[in-house]
Amino acid sequence: IAESVAENLSGIAIRIEDDVLVTEDGCEILSCGLPTSTAEIEELVGLSK
């Protein structure tokens, strides 16, 4: 299923996933400080120009 979705959206979308560290004491979302909204990502991409 994921491959068919990726093929249909190729070039028009991005996929955002969290990176999670799981330990014996619990878990920590490593990507929690990264931009995820459209506006945040557009701003970040604009900074590289």
C-alpha cells in the first residue's frame, strides 16, 4: 500500500515521520523540534535560497 501511495504522490507531497528512541526507561521523540506544518516547512525551504 505504501508504495502505491508514494507512486501516486511522487513529486507533489512529502512524508513526515517521527524518529523515536525506545529504551528500557521509556521513549523519547527525537524529531519533536522539527517543523511539520506547511508554513513551517515552506519557511525553512525559503531560508536555503
